Amino acid sequence: MPETTPLQIDVVADVVCPWCFVGRRHLAAAMARLPDIDFRLVHRPFQLDPRIPREGVERHAYINAKLGGADRVREAHRHLETIGQDLGIPFDFAAIRVAPNTLDAHRLIRWAGEAEVQDAMVERLFQLYFVEGADIGDPDVLADAAAAVGMVRDEVRGFLDTEADLDAVRTEIAHAQRVGITGVPCLVIEAKYAVMGAQPADMLVNAFRDIAEEKRFGTKS
């Protein structure tokens, strides 16, 4: 049998995107059903709204304006809460007070990759924002999150006060936009195939299986 190499999946997402959290659960479920495939996940940055100031804005007014009023916000939140119940995500939208700029969160995710705790970092940020209502634009919150996954808190806190990797993160975001990614989540598989949106696990299983077979044997069934 031909030797295999990991199937690389670049997960392009923003940690204030609830559908990215949903998509994360679908992705995990799909991978769990394919134990014969070795996956390599790399988390890539995207900003749903880079215009938000670095200190963030009050979320209630922001989300009402974005979605077109309180009724639409309530409907969207109820829909996501129902989906979340089935996926083990206890969304608590009422707890969220700040709509943050996520640039620093993406810097932290990048550094977590270097520390080999990137996936745990992404999970912690989603939990902080959507379950605990934390302001993930606050450098102290980010530093605490880093410590929770085994990074050195004071070191991360110091880096957040600098411009370290700001340009690198912005360049990655710009690259995603240039290649046609206009919304998230987006899974880029083997740098060749893109799956847009929070697709169900069944669909992902079929896609991963086909792509892994093509990679291994040079053909698709």
C-alpha cells in the first residue's frame, strides 16, 4: 500500500463567528469517523469586520444594526441556540457585552501554533466568547487564555503590547480574500479544494474520504 501523508486542512475562521464554532463541531465529528486518515489542521485568520476599533464596541447596538433589528437578532440567536444544543455548544449570547476586534486573538492563535497548542487555543477562545461572554479583544483575557492552554502568560501579555506578527496576520487575511474567501468558515483541503460554510459531518466525511483516496492513489472513486 502506498505510504500516506497527513491530509492538511486549513481552517479559515473568525473566533466571533458562531457558524465557525458550529463548523468546528461538524469538523471534529467528521474526523472522528475517519480514524484511518491522519489529519493536520492549521487555523488561518479571517476578520468578519476589521473596521471594529481595537478596543471593541458595545455588542447589542452593533449586532442589531448588522442584522437589521432586535427581532432578527433574536431569531438568529434562537436558531443558533437550537443547533448548539445538539452539538454541545451552550451559546449564551445575552452574556456577550463587547463585539471585539479579533486581530490580537488571531495573533495569539498564530503563536499557539508555534507552541503546538493551536487547536486548544481556538477552542478556548470560542468558549470564552460564546459561552462565557468574555471580551476576547482584551489583552489580559487573551493572556489568561494562553495560560489556560499551557503558554507562558507574561510572555504572551508582553507580545500583545507590541506589533509582533500584526503584518503577518493581516497578510494572511488579505491572501484569503484574494483567493476568493469572502465568508467563513471555509475549509481549504490540501490547498486545492474549498468547502464553504458549516457543512454537516456527513458531507465532510465523504469529501475527506474522496480527497484522501485521490492523494493516496492519484484517482478518485
